Amino acid sequence: MHNKLSPFLKGVLVVGFLFLYIPIVSLIVYSFNESKLVTVWGGFSTKWYASLFANEQIMAAVKLSIEIALASALAAVVLGTIAGFVLARFKRFPGSTLFAGMMTAPMVMPEVITGLSMLLLFISMQQLVGVPSERGFITIWVGHTTLCMAYVAVVVRSRLLEIDQSLEDAAMDLGARPLKIFFVITLPLVSQAIASGFLLSVTLSLDDLVTTAFLSGPGSTTLPQVIFSKVRLGLNPEINALASITVLVVGVVVLLANYLMLNAQRNRDKAIAAAMRESGAHS
Amino acid sequence: MVETVKQAAASAQGAPYLRIANVVKKFGDTTAVDGVDLDIRKNEIFALLGSSGCGKSTLLRMLAGMERPTSGKIILDGEDITALAPYDRPINMMFQSYALFPHMSVADNIAFGLKQDKMPKGEIDARVAEMLDLVQMRKYANRKPYQLSGGQQQRVALARSLAKRPKLLLLDEPLGALDKKLRQQTQLELVNTLEQVGVTCIMVTHDQEEAMTMATRIGIMSEGQLLQIGSPAEIYDYPNCRFTAEFIGDTNMFAGPVVVDEPDSVEIDSPELGSRIHIDHGITGPKGMQVWASIRPEDVHLDVVPQAAGPNVARGQVHDIAYLGSFSVYHVKLASGKVVKSMVAANHWHENSITPPTWGDTVYVSWRPDMPVVLTR
Ligand SMILES: Nc1ncnc2c1ncn2[C@@H]1O[C@H](COP(=O)(O)OP(=O)(O)OP(=O)(O)O)[C@@H](O)[C@H]1O
Ligand SMILES: [Mg+2]
């Protein structure tokens, strides 16, 4: 319709971007602030980065968060892929609608409720069978896995629905048994969806505060929990430094992933163009 | 109907290599395949032809083992395979979408089935090379499927389905994904390849030209039933029902009762024609029975000079003319409103020094009494 944005739309766009990015930019700038007062510029310094790395509480939380994120993502990918496969390939079995609904429930359920119900479950389990003996890594891991596997299942399912099912039929026709087909044909075809499900799970888990709050114990504090409790006591330049590092890491990872994907696409396009040229030249 | 099919099959020379015995497949309330009996000889190329949704693919999938028949038996080379899993059957299929594994090279695609059989590596390599040569794709062994054109993909799919030397090869719309020009060229190429390896083959298609060109015998399917089985010429010249007559080629169909029933001739009264249809051979059926007479457009003569009124002649106006290169099809509208098609060679008028009739001209259609085919259903 319009090739050029009207000045009004341009203005809205600029304001929108400023609104999104000014806080992040100011956060990064103030992480290099000499002064302890977050609102006053006291000169350039990297001392908050040094003190961040020296802070054992934060470093322990970082380590725990990364461990939980990787473990949850791993479990979520395994369970979510199986669930997604069942949702996509076994269309009609008794209770399939219920299963599909329950599978995606953790995505739409308020986290407070998920967290609370899990807490109640763990407490009664502890009383009945003595497991889990305390709240900590295991309980958080279970909670995050539940949440993340729903996302993985959805991503894997939609990818599976795109794939021509006759590929699996063809493999069976050529003599492969169902389990083999799953590993040799289906899994490679959904590997990209699984990878993005894994990354999504890592970010969801790293970021989760509410469910974690219900499921963590005294000895296990995750990074979001530490940040939250510190910020509640007042703004803190160390946290600014931590946040800046996070922004940097996330930015680099996203750029790298984009670059790799673009590259793969470009190679593919080139190959297709070459094939077309050749077959054109032959006929 | 089933009886005639059985007789035709029994009279076929040699023992059947594949026997499909009264196979039925129901999906809930719909009957996709309704009591099909079919015998296939060794090394035959058999085409299942029918309109969309008539159950061709379902029948093929039952042969491949992807669907289990509701009832009936499938016997291949003396072995009852009705309950055998797809991965245990000595049958391979070429899928309509080719179903090449996108993450594997051409060579790996062809080797896939051989690897499932735990064939030694050396033998696999030799067989893959042989298959690549067979379809002239050796140069492309290391390509991925998306790096190939449609015709090349089709050849790889064929090589993959032949690699295990199946007892029976199934082809679901083998050329359906190719454009028309490529399809005609590929038809003969495909037949040559199949004859070269000598494989028994059932193909499914809804393109009658493809079936006529490629197959040794054709089975006409409609609503889950096999209506007629025969060679392309038999099916064209002697259709056994209206569906086949109208589905294969073009025809003029007249309905009416039998009014004269002699041992060596019959006459059918056709209100649409405005006269009788005289046929110079007897039929089995009582006088007064409702029948149909089918006359191919190439058997209908077109005259501009008045013809004596009588059976097998009618007067009409040229309603439409379709010029198709070496011949033209005249659509002649009779007094009843019925349109009769007549195929006329392009040089017919010139050779007989006649001015070709044009739109609105009065013309006469007629045919020899041995031309109509009488159909009772
Ligand atoms: N899995 C299924 N579940 C329910 N109905 C089915 C199933 N597969 C096929 N059908 C029905 O069976 C009938 C025959 O289908 P089939 O796919 O065999 O037709 P076809 O002759 O191959 O048609 P086309 O030329 O369009 O491929 C159709 O009415 C179809 O809707
Ligand atoms: Mg079909």
C-alpha cells in the first residue's frame, strides 16, 4: 500500500524502539559506573565486574541455573519429542483430545498454580514415600521440565505435521521397523525443531522465577532468585554488570544462530539453482 | 459382475503370480475397496485406472501392507501375505510424492532398503552402482534429493524401489508429479526400464493415456469395484459397461428398449436419435429390455448430402467444430437436442471435393450396423 511510512508511524516506531532499548542501554552504561549510586555517574570503571566474579553467592546461583537449565532442556527435549510424535502421528486413540489438552496445559496455566500444585505434590510425596527428601535441584528440575516439554512438544508436533508421512511409509516399505524408522528417518527430519525446542527450554528455565520460588529449598537459589532478592533491597551495580554480560551472551548466540541458518539456506539455494541449470542444459 | 471378472482371470494363460481374492476394505462406514478379485501374471505391467477416490491407492496400500484388508486374501507367488507386515513383504512401492529421504544422498537413498536386509557392504555398493546405471543417475550419486530436478527424482525413486529386487513393484501415480511433456517422454523410458529388469508391476493412475501406453492389461475401477479387466485394445473396443465406455476415450451413448430381437440382429428404439439403431449381431436378453448403445465418434460418418431415412441415420445441425490438427470433431445437434460427436479426418472433405460443412449447416450422421456396442448396465 504505502511504500513510505507516514511521519506519525515513523514517530511511533522510534518511540517504541527507544522504549524497548533505552533501559537496556542505560543498564549497560551504568554497569561501568564508578559510583555505587546507580543514578549518579561517577566515572568509568570495571570494578563491578570484578566484584561480580568475586561474589560467591552470585557465582553459585549462575552455576546452579545453568545446570538446571541444561538438565531441564535435555529432559524436556526427550519427553517433549515423544509427546509431539504421539500427538502428530497417532491421531485417534482413546483420550487423544484429553492428552493433547493436558500436554499444552502447562503453557497456559498460571505459573503460580503449576508451582503451587507441584509443591503440594512434592510435600505429600515426601510424607508418603520419603522422596524427594528435600526441595532443591531435583524438584526445580522436575518443575522446569514439565513447563519446557510442553513447548518442545508443540514445536516438534508442528514440524512433524509438515513432514510428508509417506517418508515414513517408504522407510517401512523398504524394510525398516518402526523404532528404526523413528531414529533414522523421523528424528533427523525434526532435528532442527528439537534444537530450537532445546534452546527455548534453556531460556525458559534460566528465566523462570515463579515456579522456581515454589520448588527451591534453602540451599538452592537460582540466578533469577538472587537478582530479584538483591534488586528488592535497592538497585545494585553488580547486578547491572551481570545483566550486561547476559545481554552480550544472548546477543552473540542469537547472531551466531542467525548467521548459521542464513548460510545453510544460501548453500541450499545455490545447490538448487545449480541442479535446475544442469537439468535445463540436459533436456 | 464378479463372475465375469473371475472368468476372465481364469482363462488367462499360466498360473497367477499374484492373486487378490475378494478383498474388501472399509473405513468406518465407507467401503473404499469392495470385493476385488484380480489375478496378475508374472512380469506383467498391470494398470489400475479409475477416477479420484475410487479406491486405487487403498488397494495398492493393502498390497504394500500399509493397510490391512477388512476381509479377503492376498497371495503372492504361492505365499499368503495378507497378514505380513510391510517390512517383511517382498514388495516395494514407488510413492506418488517419491518420498525420497531429504537428509540422505541419492546413493544412500538407494542403499537404504539393502541396509535393512543386512547385506554386506561390498554387495550394497555393487547393487547401488547397478541401479544408478539402470536409471542413468551415476553422476548424481552424491547429490541430495533437493538438488535434483523432478524427472531425476522420479528416476532415483524408481531405482530405490527396484534395488531390493522385489517380487512385485507398486507404482502410485508414477508420473503424476511431472509436467505433461516430460510425462509422455518418461512413460516409454519407464516401461523400458521395467521390462529390462523384468519385474511384475502394478501401477495406479487416473490418466487413461498413461495406462494405455504403459500397461499390458488394465483394470477399470469405480467405487471400490473392478468393473472390467483386459488389454488396452479389448477395453477400448469391447467395453462391458457404460462406465468403461465413457471413461476410456469418448463415445456417443443412446439409451432405449430392444424392439426387434432376431438371432442375428437387434434393433433398439432410440427416442433421442429419432430412429432405430440396427445392430447386425444378436444379444442375450429379452425383447423390451432397456439397453445402451455406444458408438465411438470415429465410427460416426458425417454427410452433407441427404441420406435415406432409416435405422442408424439421423439429421442434425452442426453445433460446434473442434479442430484437432489431423482430424476434427463435429458436434451435431439432433432434433431431440442430443449432441452426436463425429470424428472426421482433416483431409476427408478435400479428397472427396466437398465443401466442409460449417456452423448451422444441416448434416447427416450414420454408422455401420457392426459399429455400436450394446451395453446392458
Ligand atoms: N485412512 C482413511 N480413512 C478413511 N477413509 C479413507 C482413508 N483412506 C482412504 N479413504 C477413503 O477411501 C476412498 C478411496 O480412497 P483412495 O485414496 O483409495 O482413492 P484413490 O482412488 O487413490 O483416489 P485418488 O485418485 O484421488 O488418489 C475415498 O473415499 C477415501 O475418502
Ligand atoms: Mg490415490
